[in-house]
Amino acid sequence: MSEVLRVENLHKSFGAHEVLRGIDLVVEKGETIVILGSSGSGKSTLLRCLNFLELPSAGRIAIDGVAQGRVIGEAAGAPLVRYAERELVRLRARVGMVFQQFNLFPHMSALQNVIEGPRTVLGLGRAAAEARAREELARVGLAERADAYPAHLSGGQQQRVAIARALAMQPDIMLFDEVTSALDPELVGEVLRTMRELSDGGMTMLVVTHEIGFAHAVADRVIFLHEGRIHEEGPPSEVLVRPRQARLREFLSGFSQFKVPDLEAAP
């Protein structure tokens, strides 16, 4: 594997509230990392910084070995970086993100929702964008629902359209932020199966979730965030089964067992 993402001494504050307090992280190409932590630990903020929806307060992010932004000083012992708007548009295209809420355009079909990014951000022609969109909808098992509007899709189907929309940008990394938490329990499995197929196919993925069974079955590495820092990390067989830190043991005690969802392809 080769390094695709490096995070060094990443800080993020909102006013006087420091959410991330010096995150160091290296992600290898094709790796699936699951990020766990209690509410307020900084999980979603970390993903939003990696996608540059939130600009880090300090610290450096490198993608494919290239440090992003321009260093203009130092804060809290970490580099202070500024980003040009044109650079941010390009970076957000390289780091795809899927959210808890589907955020689909209700007046557009599934196909139109997936086409929009490649057309408006990447500048693809209509035919090329449509071909790519159909390919990604097929990849998430929704080829036959391309012309359906969000109101006529289940929550799980809508989330899979959102995944296809992110994939259509052909990102280097995919970020998933609690993507099953808004779904009815019977719909969770279809989204997790899609995510497992992406992982098995070599997609580089960072996944924030409370699906401990998914983490145990799919993750190459599990990271536990606590108070804005990486408190513990390692393979799931260690972090989830034999946690070293008392705080992680307390967190995992809220899960009675590792209920592994059905991650095999639906018949």
C-alpha cells in the first residue's frame, strides 16, 4: 500500500471551544478506517476538516504526498495554513463525503442527482457525465431506479444514491459520516453492504459510525477519538476485543455484543 493521506498536528476550534487537539494520522491507499467516539469527541469535525468543509485552525494535510495550502505562520505549535478558494474546490472533489442526511435534490431524479457534480464541478460533457452516473448507480445496485425521484425511493436507496453521487466525482478517498443513523433498522444492512463492497474493491475509506459489528467485520484499523485526540487505535481484533484504555472499555460497554450485520450481497 502507499500513503494517500497524511494529517499532522491538526487543530480545529470554534471560538474558544477546541474540538480537535492535535490529530496525527496516516491513511494508506485502499485502507478502511472506522472512527469511533462518543458525542462531542470530534469525529464529524475531523471528517469535515479532511474534506475542507471546515478549514482547520492549524495543522497540515497532505494528499498523495503533496501538502495542501500555504503556510503563513504558526499557532499552538502547528503550522497555520491558508487555502485559495480554487484549491478548495479541487480538494473537495478529491475527498468525497457522504452525510447522515441524504441531501438529494428533490426535483431531480436519481440519475440527475449523480450527474450534477461531474457536470458543474468537473466540467464533463452531458454524455460522459450520464455514462459515469449510470455506472455508479449500477455499482450501488440502483441501475433500474435511475429515473426515480427521491420521494419514490426508500431511505436506504436515497443513501445509496448519495454514495453514487460522491463516487461519480472519482475521489481518492471516501468519507462516511454516520450514514446509517437516520435509517430505519431494516434499511441499514443494504447501505452497509454497499460500503463493504467498496471496501473490498479497494476504495480508501474513513467511516464514522456506531455500527460496531461493521467495524469489527470490515475495518483494517479502528480509531477511538476522545476529547479531540486519538485515544487508541489499531486493528479491530485488538481495539474492539482487548481495549487498553479505560475510556474505550467504558464506551464499548454500551454495546452488549458485536452484532455483525448481514454484509453479503442481497439475492
